[in-house]
Amino acid sequence: MGESQESVSRSQEVEAALALWEIVHAAFPDAVSALDENPFMPFFEVLQTERWREIALFLRDDPKLRCNYMACLSGVDYPEEGKLGIVCNLESVGVHAHKIAVKVYCDREDGVIPSVARVWKTADWHEREAFDMYGMTFSGHPDLRRILCPEDWTGYPLRKDYVVQESYHGIKVPN
Amino acid sequence: MDFFSTVGLNHYLIISAILFGLGLFAVVTRKNAIVVLMGVELILNAANINFLAFSKYNGGMEGVMFSLFVIVLAAAEAAIALAIIINIYKTFNTVDVSSIDSMKE
Amino acid sequence: MSTSLNVWSDALSEFSLFGLPVGLVIVAALPLVFIALYALTYGVYGERKISAFMQDRLGPMEVGKWGILQTLADILKLLQKEDIVNKSADKFLFVIGPGILFVGSFLAFAVLPFGPAFIGADLNVGLFYAIGIVALEVVGILAAGWGSNNKWALYGAIRSVAQIVSYEIPAAIAILCGVMMAGTLSMQQFTILQQGEYGFLHFFLFQNPIAWIPFLIYFIASLAETNRAPFDIPEAESELVAGYFTEYSGMKFAVIFLAEYASMFMVSAIISIVFLGGWNSPFPNIGPLLLNDWTTGPVWGAFWIIMKGFFFIFIQMWLRWTLPRLRVDQLMHVCWKVLTPFAFVAFVLTAIWEIYVK
Amino acid sequence: MGLLDAKISNHNVLVTSVDNVLNWARLSSLWPMGFGLACCAIEMMATNASNYDLERFGIFPRSSPRQSDLMIVAGTVTMKMAERVIRLYEQMPEPRYVLSMGSCSNCGGPYWKHGYHVLKGVDRIIPVDVYVPGCPPRPEALIGGLMKVQELIRMEQIGISRVEALKKLEEKNVDPGQLIEDARKGAMAS
Amino acid sequence: MDQTLSDFGTVFVFLLLGIIFVVGGYLTARLLRPSRPNPEKLAIYECGEEAVGSAWVKFNIRFYVVALIFIIFDVEVVFLFPWATVFKQLGEFALIEALVFAGILVIGLVYAWVKGDLDWVRPTPNIPKMPVLEEDESQVVS
Amino acid sequence: MSEYFRDIGNSVTSILTGMGITLRHFFNAVKRKGDAGIDEENYFNQVDGLVTLQYPREAIPTPEIGRYRLYNEIDDCIGCGQCVRACPIDCIMMETIKVTKDDLAVCGKTSGGQQKKFWVPVFDIDVAQCMTCGICSAVCPTECLYHTQVSDFSEFRRENMIYHFGNLTKLEAEAKRKKLEEEKKAAPAPKPKPAPKAAPAKNATT
Amino acid sequence: MQELGKAEHSSIRVTPQGENRVIVEKDLSSEEMILNMGPQHPSTHGVLRLECKTDGEVVIEAEPYLGYLHRCFEKHAEMVDYPGIVPFVDRMDYLASMNNDFAYCIAVEKLLDIEIPRRVEFMRVIVSEINRIASHLVAIGTYAIDLGAFTPFLFCFRDREHMLNLLEWTSGARMLYNYILIGGVAYDFPKDFAHRTLEFVKYFRPKALELQKLLTENEIFVKRTKGVGMMPADVAINYGWSGPMLRGSGVEWDLRRVDGYSVYPELDFKVCVPDGKFSDIGDSLSRHVVRALEIEESLNIIEQCLDKMPEEEGFDPRSAIPKRIRPKAGEVYGRAENPRGELGFYIISDGKSTKPLRCKARSSCFVNLSAMKELSLGQLIPDLVAIIGSIDIVLGEVDR
Amino acid sequence: MTNTTYTVIFYLFAAVTVFSAAFVVFSRNIIYSAFSLLFTFFGVAALYVFLSADFIAVTQIMVYVGGILVLLLFGVMFTNKIMMTDLKTDVLNILPGIVLLLSITGGLIYTFVARAEWFTSTVQLQGSVVEKIGFETMSRYVLPFEMVSILLLLALIGAAFLARFDKPGKTNDK
Ligand code: SF4
Ligand code: SF4
Ligand code: SF4
């Protein structure tokens, strides 16, 4: 069916996200940035990282929002800004028809982001993965360990400046 | 050496006596309740050998019947005794008979 | 009718060389050879072929014509395999476990009548002995599982023992029903009682409508006693890797393997002796067609009992390749709450039938 | 010390024929360890399944390494997995064989370049007897590889190491260029 | 020597033969097989992981109850077998006796059934719950 | 109580149904599936019964576009390097030497009639690495790099899996390189003109 | 800690840290045994490792360990250009490569904002639905093995083979197709494909029924799976479950319907949820049943697509593929309904390079599996196996 | 087979019985004790055969080996830390034990063999005892027979009661 209908639905998507954002913004006026009305993935940023958990809870439980479904949580490295971040795609399953993405940042070195593993259980493993790959800490996470790499792996592989270690337990790693 | 070449009543009695003694030894010396139970089983087996031996050499059925009943008893006894042992173990976390003795209030 | 043959077999068993009972050894060795042969051919090869055909595939094809030498190659290979006894295992138990297991299942063959003349020992307590000797297997399994010091093996062994032990009750009661019909415990007597010119009509299964209940109960229980699907939880591959023989390699594994197939045949033979007339020909004499007489004789006897055994083994395989596996609690449910009560019912009914109806 | 460990210097007819029988038994009943790692494992399962049916060759998977003769490394070996692979390999009783199935276990395959967590070839940790290329190898390729293993076993002799056997086999073998020739021909034909 | 004994003599021969077979098998294999142990190989197999702890732990008791009930019925069956061989000759009396005998034990079975001893106790599995944050429990809905 | 008996009944019936199905398959084993390829008309007419294909003895044909072993028809390769760039895992190693003007004719044309401008002394494909994704063959302008239907080519040695398709020997490559150097030195003009036909210097490696 | 609090259950005590632990007969001092299930274990479907604390047969706690197949997909995605990622995407969920590619291409196409020819859309739907059936068949077959039934597994693989043949015929590879490309597909359908596919559908329907009789309706199977591994709908959503797992819990949520991507809005298909009669809603059996029903639906979709697909002579399926794929700066989250649930790709493009700056795969199995720890509390080992089987993980996608 | 053969076999089994029984008693490893009990029971069963009590012999195997031994083994597995067999506690009573063992065994053997004039009938028990047992249970031993059932019932109830480990709060499924 292609373009026409997709663009229609896209704009609907953005509108829904806008409405959603307004509610959040009203509740946390300083903590969230303006909505980026990007047609593929409307998102807003959490400016006060330490309030992210509160916002998350609000997003999940506010009867008008009810973003009960966290589709994805991805860690991102922004080497230029010297920051790490996570991007969460939230959605309301079975209650409303809206979705939105949220971005949270932290410092590149020793960055801390509040964990939302207790808000969405999905976040548990995703946060572990982000920790594994980027090295930011999630405060309040029940069990923050490496998940994909071995426990004694050095470095955070998805950081842009990652260098592969030479050997692991006596086995040569690079080709 | 007639005694060794033909097997008779006495042979069985001797074996049973040895088994009995061993069983008793286990009961007396071993502290593990389960080994004690094994000793009891040995004693019962010794008794059974006697029953059957006498029955055989007297041609009667009494011994056979008795040994059957002894086996029943042994089974019942083993079941109950082990249940008790397990219970003791649950309470005292040991099956050492002597320490159980000392642990009871 | 079989007196002359008995003479023949007696002569065989009496035959001795320098005071050694060579004849007896031959008598005893024949079942051993039989087990080996049967396990090699029908037991393993047959199972593979049958399962293959049920699953739309070909099964062994390349080793010998139609893969007929497959199991021979397997055994020969197992002979060459290194025998690993893991360091923390209990060496003694680990080594004797398979031995006890095999001896236990092999001893049962001593009382199995292969024909009117061919039986190792026609014990007066034959049937009772045959079901009692399973106890040895139980201990063998425990020794193997415990000796391995492997968690999967221990799970497998304990499950296996709990299962064999539980299913012995319904199995024994079902056999008891058979004994009540026959009034003897001798396997040979059992078979002779089911002899007659009407062939299968003389079998207890067809003599007594109630016999069907213990027949089915025993069959189901025997599946469990030999760890066959759907009761194969002790060696459940997807749960316990390989059950109590997880740690076994090489020849020890082969011994366990043989023991399993031997006991599989044993239960099948018991069921066919108790309910299906053992070595008797199932064909009736119809008028001038003396089918029964034609198909009776020492060789025929062995043929019939082996065929009947194989038939039940076929059903065992058939079930195995059809059904999923039960869970432990369901297994116990089936045993204690389904089979045992039904076995008691069958017991009462058989008793009443035997006293009042017959 | 068993016969298979023995060092026999001169092979007479008897030894050779014993050899042949034993080798025949081994090659006819290769029990692989049921051990799948990644996508290749699915193809391995497909090969085991009805359509290709490895059981034709007497190959049927055992889940315990103690009862298996052959390890099919089917899939990507990662660093985390590498030690386990070594351990599993070690736990197999001798004589044992390793077949590396698929690009990943041959040399890291697609993950060869950037796969920081991928072992670049399982031959870095355990000796590999036969490499099966492909990603995933077709079932045909796996069967072909297994038959190569059988060929290797056929060449083994009491007291002769596997390396020597391999050498002997290669002497017999056509040179590698031949394979390319064949491919060329195959391509021409189609 | 009486017939029974000689019959059991055959059983003994079977026993010997069985043992010989197993021992012979082991020995043949020893003749053939290689033996190249190493520490890894001699380790316990546990799905490729290093085994944690021994398998020789105190095992759960549940299996025990089964064996316990089994032994009682086992003995019962033992009594019934000789009875079964002769009951037809004894007739009704024997039948009633045995039914009483079995009946009493069935009571035991029923008792065990009712009391739940025959159930393989399966702890009620966990059904996952919504995560709850202490500070705002009240907000949890759906 | 009724549940108890219903369970038993259900079990029996469902087990019997299952057994019926497997038994039907068992008896169906007298039939065998044929070996028609999927592109043949009767493919689905012959799927009853045993489906096993006895591979080394019989095989169903691989479809024509089947992507298995890579093959380079080196005579047609113009050395453009597109495949090398496109391959996500760099399993093609190629070295090219620019053809000197006088050699252009020797180097020849592709079967499509395109003039080749590079010698390809090294064109190695590591088939042990290749994931047969087909990206390289899709970009190849002369379609000389293609996947064959051959899939069964296992080896005892890993080295044997690096296939060399280059059409020059080392010595020849050296010679060509030198020639190029010389030409560069001789005519440092950067624009290559279409060269006139040069004397046919023979090379035999094609 | 402001951590969570209470969950009551007869046998479950929640410690203040929020750690669920089953207290099984704690007065009976049998020892806890630590049991490693996997990475080489027949029922962990590859290289998952569960470290179980068991007490007898009861699993007190099972901690999944992943990463044994961590193949660094996301790293590769940053190192390889957009079309080059497709083969790697293939290798994530290797049982459903078409669907993976589909999801990835949807994401990138969103970013590129290009139009796809209608016929290509249909082709994509057809191949991915075929692949969905194949994938579900593997799921069902391996589930059968987990529960001890071997024959259904082989039947599943036998039928899967036909699908592989069909797909190989179209795409040239048996499993990892690299067929759906950004902006198009690699090849047009071969002549006769529609016809053969219809034949296949006709062939497959009775086989599916047979499978149902042999496996799904088998009383032992039902007894083994019914009520095992219950997952209430709300928790399932909170866990981020998707696909058949979520539908098994009774939530009608299918991205094909919700997002309505590609040509799905034009097609008539049901979103399968269990009705609660045959199975308890949310248990392993309903997840299995949902898969079985979805196979039916996929067959319907294929038929409809073949019916509606525009025929074009000499159609070039690569016509819409951009010559150079370099999306403008932006980020996108594109997703599609995989056989195992929602497969999403979060892609950031910096607008300069032909490689994405970040490409995160939201894999459905990874998310589905994360509930394993909670689901395993207080199960028997066989139930544990049944639960893992019903989650239907593909380690390639879990670990990426 | 000749009489001598039987005598040899008798001694064989007697030795097995006695030595394995001694092993049961003296072994430090309780699991070995339990497994060695298997051989004791088996040997005793063989002796029963020599005593013409074939039925009892098989019963011995079935009940003792299949039942009691399994129970014992389970008991050992459930209660013991095998790796920590404590050696010292065992030695405590060992001297009086050995004295007791020797004196009692010696005394018994002395009484049995030297002192007692056992009357042995000329009619020895022959053949199988199965049917005899059947008849006996139904005639002379009817009452004990019925009592056995009650005993077993009580044992079952008692053991089940003792072994009932499920505490309130635990639910059974179904
Ligand atoms: S070689 Fe290819 S198919 Fe095999 S595991 Fe590696 S990526 Fe997967
Ligand atoms: S097929 Fe793919 S992996 Fe192989 S050489 Fe071509 S581009 Fe590289
Ligand atoms: S793309 Fe084709 S022509 Fe160009 S270098 Fe590669 S193979 Fe040769």
C-alpha cells in the first residue's frame, strides 16, 4: 500500500506522541525537554537524569499515559558530547494507542542512570546489556552484572573507542 | 573331614551365629542409626536362617511360616524405623544415636 | 507329549565333562547368546528401523545391506572406546553397577521357557522369581547412579528406582491374577495349562474376559519397569541428558545397553507366558487343518515365544515413538491412583470369577 | 594400555585385518555429540531429520559426551563458549574426532573481522579433523564432511597417529586444484 | 539332591555365566581400548560447565515415601502368591480370607490416598507478579 | 470422580489416535518419495511415504540460483574490485596490476566484450569464511563472480579452502608489475590513452 | 532501598530485596544442589545455560546465563554498510531470517523514506509468512522433543524441508536468505512459484491436522503443559513479551494488525489468542496452541497474497533499491512481527556515512527469556524444560 | 551336579554372606555398608535355597533387596553427608563391641555345635514350599495371616504418618 497511508499513520503517531508529551511535560516541566517531532520516532529527552525513574513510573501508571510496554531500551554512545545515553521506546498495549521514545543521558565516565527495572521488568536485562556494552551504571538495579560478555571481559565493546583485548583466558581473540 | 564335606544343620547354625554376632556388634558399636538398623536386619536374617534350618531338618513347615512372618516384620520394622530415623534427622539434623540421646531435653 | 523332549533336555543338562556341568552351561549360555543376538538384531536394529519407518525415514542403510550390521559395528566400536571413570566417582560402585544390572536382568532368563523342552530351570516359584529378581536391577541402577557422582546420573537413578519400585506393585498384582487362574508359579506349568488344540482360545487372555484388565495393567507397568516411553523419565534425554548412565562410556555402556534390552524382552516374555500361552501356537486346529499340531514343537516353541515377545516389544517401540513423556508426579499418579486400584479390582474380580463362574 | 594405544612397528596381515575390522566398526557407528551452537545446528538437525537421515550411516546423536565419538562443532564458538567446548571435547572418550561445521567454526566466518567475542576458528582450541564449509553448509555438505571423517578413520592404523593417516590420505587424494576444476565443470554444466 | 536344588543350580550357572560375560566384556574392552586420561576428561560431566559441588548431597525425601508404601504392598503380594496357587482348591473360605486380607490393605491405600501421601508433592509454582514499588503501591493497577 | 474417569478415557483415546497415526506411517513406508526438485511439476505429487534422500547416491537438484561455493570466471574479471568492497566480511583478497598499454590486447576482453584493464594476479576467496550472502556476485559488473550449486566440498585442511583464482603466477605478476613501473616512468602522463594494438606477448596461465 | 515489596504466595516468600525464593519444605534439610543445565544440554535449544538451585526435583531458582552465542551483531552493524547488515540480521534469528530482514528493511526504509513496489510488498509478505510457518514448525517440533516425543519433531522437520525448498528456489539459500533487501527483494519469484506454493498449502493442511492429533491433542502432552508456566497478561506486558508469548497470555496484540505495515491491512487474518477452553490462558499449552493456530493463519495469508499479488511480466524486484544507501541524519525504531514476537531495530544515522551510527536490535527472545527466572521458581525440572520449550528461544537472537 | 559341587557352592555362598556381613559392620563408608548388604542378603537367599525354602529365598530377594535395601539406601542418601563420614565416633564402643561379638558368637557356636543335641528328623523338607505355604496360611496360620494384614496396615499408616513432611501451607496440585 505504501506511502500515502503510511505517512498518514505516521503523522497520527506524532500527534499522539505530542499529546502524551504534553501530559508528561505538565507533570515534570523542568525535567523533560521539548518533543522532537521527528516523523520516524518522536522522542523527548529527560534533562534531569536522576528523575528518570519518577518519570518512568508516571509514564507507566498515569491513567492517561499507561505506557505499560517498554519495547526497547538501547544504550547509545555519544563520543562527541562525552555522554552515554539510553533510548527507551515506550508504548501502551491494549489501553491507548500511542507510543513515544525517551532519551536519558549520563556521563561517559562513571555515568549513572536510575534503573527502571522495577518499573518495567523488560528493562532489567536491557539495562544489564547496556551496562555490558557501554559501561554506565544503573542505580537501583537488582542485579547489575554483565550479561552477554563474560564476567571477566575487559572494556565495553560498543563504545566507539573500544579496542579488542588481545587474549582471553589464553585464547587469542583478534583474527 | 566329614564336617566339611557334608553340609548339615550345624553349618547353618554357625553361619547364623556369626551373622547374629556381627549384627549385634553393629547395633552396639555403631552410632549411625541407619547402620544400627542394618545390624538389626542382620540379626533378623540370622534368626531366619535358624528357623529355616530347623524346619528343613525337622521336615516341618513351622520354621518356614515363621521366617515368612519375620520377613514381614522386618519390612514393617524397616519402614517404621526409617521413618523415625528420618524424623529424628529432621529434628536433630543428625542420625547419631548417642548425640540424639544427649540432645533430648 | 513333551516327555521325550524333556528327556532330551534332561540329557543335555545332565551332560557333564570331568565333573563340570557342561550341558548346563550350554543351556545357560544359549539365552546369553540369544540376548546378544536379539539385542543386536531386533532390539537395536529393529527398533531403529521401526522408528525410522514410523518417522518417514529409512534408518540404518549403509552399514551392510540395509544397515543390517549396524549394531554389530556399534558394539565393536564400544569395545574400542576409552573407558572413563571420572575422578570423583566412587570407582567400586561405578564399576559393579552395570554388572549387577546385567546379572539381574540376565538371571531372570533362567526360568524362561523357550519351548516345551528348553528351559533353564523350571522353578516352582519361577514366575515369582522372575518378578522378584528385578530387585537386583534396582540396586544396580542405584549403584551406577550414585557411583557416577554426577547430578544427572543421580537424578536418573533415583527416579528410576522410585519408578521401578512403585510399578512393581501393580505389576505383581496383575501377575497374581494370572497365577490365580493357573494355580501355579511355574512358568512351564503355566504354558502347559494354556495348551490345547484350539490354539489361542486356550490362552488365559481369551479364557477369561477379566484377564484383559491385569493384562493391560501389567503391560503398562512393564513399560515403566523397563523405563520405556512414555515412562522413560529416568533417562529422559531432554531433561537428564542420559539418566543414570550419563557418565558411562565404552563397554560399560554397552553392558547397560544389553541389560536394558534384555529386561525389555523379559517383561514381554512374561506377559506372553502369563496371558498369551508362552510357546504355544496360537493357531487352532480347524477340522482337517491341524494348524495347531503343525506349529507345535521345540523349534516352533522357541519361535512362538520369541515372536510373542517381539510383538510386545514392537508395541513398546510403537508407543515410544508416538507418545510424549510423563512427568514424575503424573507417573506416580498413574501408578498409585490408576493402576493399583484397578489391579485390586482385577484381583477381586478374578478371584470371584475363578471360584464362582468357572 | 590397550591395543589401540600400542606401538606396533611392522604390520602383518593379521594386524591389518584386525585394523580394518576395528576401523570399520568405528566408522560405521560414529555417534556425534548432540551439540548445537548456532544456525548451523539447525542445519545439523535438518540433516538428522527425516529428509537426510544421518542414521543411515549409523550416525545418531547422543547427548552425553561420554558416549560419543564425534564432535560436530556446528556454529559460532564464542569466547565464553570456548572453554566449554574444550571441556566437552576433553570429556569425550578416545578415539574421538572433530568436525568443524560451517564458516564460523572454521574460522569465525562472518564474524571474522569485527567479532570481538567470536573465536576465530575452533581449530585454535581443539584439533579439527574435517572442515565443512558453508554458511550454513547444506545437509549434503555435512554428509560429505562426515564421509570424509569416515575416510580418515579408514586410513588409521594401530600404532599410526592420525596426522600420519591424514598424510597418507592426502597422498592418495587428488590435489586441491582438482576441486576447483570440478566446480568449474559443475558451473559449466548448469 | 532334590529337584528344586538342582533347578537352582541352573540359576547359579546363569549367575556365573552372567558374571563371566560382564567381566569378559570388560577385559576384552581393556585389551582393545586406549586409555589416555587427563584431568579434564576425568572431571564430572555437567553440560560443559565445571561441576559445582558434589552430587552426593542429601537428596529430597519425597522418593522415600514411595519406597515406604511400596514395601508394605510388596510384602502383601508376597503373602498372596502362595495363596493364589492353592486358593482354587480351598474354595470360598480362602477367597474370603484373602479378600479380607487385601481389603484391610486397601484401607491403607485409601488412607494414604486421602491423606495425600500418594501425591507427588509439587510445590505450587510461582506465578509472576507485577513489580511493585514501595512508595506508590496504590498506583499499581491492572 | 468423573474427572478421574474422563482423564483415563481421554488418555486412552488420544493415545490410540496417536498410535494410529504412527502406524499409518509405518505401513506407508513401502512408498518412497522421489527426487524431483521443487521446480518440477510433480514435486508435491511424490511426497508420501519415506522422504529420506540417500544423499551420496541420490540428490534432489539444487535450484539454479542456489548460492553455494563462490566461483570466479577469472577470464571475465575486469578487476574492478567492487566485490571486494561490497563483501561485508572481506573474504575476497584481490590484487590488481594495471595493464600496460601494450598488453591490453594480451589481457583481452571479457566474454561480454569489455576491455580488461587490470591483471588480477591474486584473487583469493576464502570459502571457509564466505557466508554465501551473494552480495559480491550481485555487484559484479561482468557477472564473472558467481555462486555455483556445488555445496559439498569439505577439506581436511583449512588452507585448502582458500581458493586461488588469480590468473598469473608470481613471476608473471612480478614481470607485469615491473612493466607497469617502467611504463609509468616512461610516460608520467596521468591520462591513459586507448592504446594501439601491441605485440602479442604470450602468457600461458589463463 | 525503595524497592518493591510484596507478593504473597503460599510457598513464596519475598525477601526485602525483592528476591523471590521458594521455600520448599525448609524444615526438611535436604540440600540444595546447584545444577548446571546447559550450555550443552538437549533442552536448552542451543547454548543457554540455566544455573538451577534444586531441592530434589524442585527448582528453587534458575538463573539464566546468556552470551554463549554473543556474536556482536551490534558491533558489526556499526562496521558494515546498510545492505551489508542484512546477512548479519539473517543470522540473528536464524529460524526466521526472512522476518528478520523484513523488520530491518522496514526500519531502514522508514529512515530512507522510499517507496516499495506493491508486488515486492506481497512477495515479502509471502516469503516471510512461509518462513513464519517454518519457524513455528521448529518451535513445535523442538517442544515435542523437550516433552519426549520424537516423532512429531521429525514430522515438523519433514514439512519444513518443503518450505526450505520453496525458499531456496526463490532466494538461493536454504536458511539464511539475504533475500529481502532494502528497497526490494533479491530476485523475482521463479515461474510457477505461486502454483507450487498453493500446492504446498494444500499439502500442508492435512499434515498440520495430523500433527495436531498426534501432539497437541495428546492427553499426556496436555497434562504436561496445561497450567505450567502461567504468565498473567499484565505481567507479560510488563515483561515486554510479544508475539505468540503475549498472545498466549490472552492479549490480542499483533504488530501485523497494530502497526499494519506492508500489505497486512489488506489481508484478512485473525489474531490468534487462546480461548481458555482447551488451555488455561497464559500457560505453556496456550503458547503452543497459539503457534499452531498461527500456522493456520499464515497459510491463509499466503493464499490471499498469492491471490492478490499483481502479476508483472519482467518485473525487476531490485528496481527500487537505491544505488547508494546513505540515509539522512535521524533515528528510527522500526519493527515487525517476528515468529517470536516483536523484532525492532533502533537505528541512528548520522547522515554522513553509509554505516549506521548505532543499530540496536530489540530481539524478541531476549525479552521473552527474561521472564524465565521468575517463571522457574518452584517448578519441577520437567516443568522447567516445558517452560523453556514454550518460550521458544533462538539463542542467536537472544545473544545476538 | 554332584554333592561335592553343592558343598562347594554352599561354602561359596556362606563365605559371601559372612564376609559381606562383616564388611557391612566394619566398613567406615556407610554407602559401602549398604551396598555390601546386598551381597549378604543375596547370600542368605542362596542359603535359603539350600534349606529348600525356595519361596522364602525369592521373598528374601524381593523384600530385602528390592524393598528394605532400597529403603536403607534412600535413607542413607537422605540423611548422610557421605563425604564426611566421621571415623572417630565409631571407635567409642569398639572394644566392648568386639568382646561382645566374640563372646556371643563363640558362645552361640559352642552351644549350637557342641552342646545341643538337635533332633533332626529323617524326613527333611523337600521340594518347593510354595503350595505348602499356601495351605498353611489358609489353615493353621489364618489368624496370623490376617494379623499380618493389620500389622501392615498399621505400619503403613504409621510410616506414612511419620514420613508426612508436608506442612500446612503447602498445597498439592489437583
Ligand atoms: S557458519 Fe553461518 S550458519 Fe553456521 S553458525 Fe556461522 S553464521 Fe551461522
Ligand atoms: S558471498 Fe558474501 S561473504 Fe561471500 S564473498 Fe561474497 S560478499 Fe563476501
Ligand atoms: S566485481 Fe567482478 S569483475 Fe569486479 S573484481 Fe570482482 S569479480 Fe572481478
